[in-house]
Amino acid sequence: MTQTLCLRWSARRISRESRNRFSEKDMRDRMRRVCGAAASGYTLIEMLVVLTIIGLIMGLIGPRVLSYLSDARVKTARLQIESLSSALDLFYLDAGRYPTSSEGLDALTQKPSDVTVWNGPYVKGGHVPVDPWGHPYQYRSPVDHTPPYEIVSFGSDGREGGTGNAADISNKEH
């Protein structure tokens, strides 16, 4: 439909402007150029429809993707705490004790002064990882449960307590 209207319009325009200046072949070439340029591309309505569909899809799927991302961070923190627990158990086998609260998790990467047998570093990379939100893990020892230490991530808010993704994550069994 658009091409038919374009051809009619172009033919009238060209024939009025120069009836004798162009040959029939020149007129056909000129019409193809004019109509070809007008026929290619998208209309504003088509673009708005596509943008609306994309917006609806993002509105429906976006929150689910963000939920998976926050759940993945919680799972990552749990796995890192388990890994640090294994490293603390190796430290215990070598030193005969767990690090104190004042020594902290740094005892896994640097030999404490009062330890005679130390086969560290006990964590990969030679440094203690931070939690998925960029906060350092908190270490407490001794505590009144088994194992005799506690490793805590304060969650997304970086403060003790909280609910949801801001809840504390710990190796302590509840």
C-alpha cells in the first residue's frame, strides 16, 4: 500500500517538474530511489509497539532475575563460610587450637606468634575473602557451641541482625 501511494505521488511530482527533461528510464530510476528511501525503515508506531513489548517483558522477568542474584549471593556466602570452616579445622590439626578472636581469620594467612607448627596459608590465594557484599567476615572464638568458633556475614546491609537478604549468615546451626 505504501509503495503504491509512493509511486503515484512520485510519478505526479516528477511528471509536473520535468515532462521533457527526463527520459522514461530516468523517471523510473528516480521513483525507485524516492520510494525505496520512503519504504525502508520503521514507523514511529512500530517502534513504540516494540518498546512496549520489551518494557512488559522486563517488568515481568526483571524482578525474578534480581531475586536469583540476591539468592546467589546468600548461597555464595554460605559456601565461603564452609570453606573457611574447613581451613580453620586444618589450622586446628596443625596448631592444636583454633585462632582466638583477636587473631581472627588472619591466622589462616599469617602465622600467629605463639604457634609452633603452621603449614599455612590455609586459604587459597593467601588472603581471607570478603563476603559477596564486600564486607569482611566476622570471627568469634571461643563460643558456647560446636564448633567452638563462629564465622558471620552480616548480609547485604553490613550490620548485625536484619531480615531477608540483610539477615546474618553464620556457620552456627540453628
